Amino acid sequence: MVLRAEPSRLLVFQVAETIAYDCATLARTFRGPGAFARGGQLVRASQSIVANIAEGCGRGSVADFRRFLLIARGSAHETLAHLRLSESTTADESSQVRSVESRTFLVLKLLTRLHAHPPPDK
């Protein structure tokens, strides 16, 4: 079965993009020893969610699509781990972290649903 999915039309892709942008913004606020490394890991993990969804859509088969969704799911869990390890110094920063965490949990749910029910053939 051939899969023809446009990533930008998938809700999970759109939400993952906002997470990636917000993680990049959040990483710039990190301070202290290892802040650059922690921020870099957070940004790479969040960008990997978006990239794997897009790559799965481009592979053309449902089996490959599902495999890349599982990889994106792993990246979402990695993003959550890095968010939990981030040391929020201000109330505003803590609020941003909670917001990104919440949307990352949404992405996990959407990835699970999309894995079970891939987009139909066109």
C-alpha cells in the first residue's frame, strides 16, 4: 500500500513544529554549567520529532511511515526527559516548560493514534 501524506497537513506535525520552536527559545534562557549542552540536546530532540514525521511521510509505505512515527515517539520522550532536567529559575520559565511538556504529551497521543490509523491513500 502506498502512502501519500503531506506532513504539514498533519496536526501532530504542526504541534511538533511549535514545540521545536519553543524549545529553541527556552534553551536560550538556560544558565549555569552545562547550559549550552543541555539546551542543544533539548533542541535536537524536539527537532527530531518533526524530522522523523516528515521523513516517514516521504518514505511512501505505511510500514515505513509507522516505523518513523515510533522513532518520533522516542524523540518526544527524550524531549520530555530534557524538559524535566531543565532547571527553571523563574516562574515564567517554569510556565514555559510546563506548556511545552503539555504539548509534548499531546504529540505522544497523536503519534499513537496516527500509528494505529495512518492517513488513507489518495
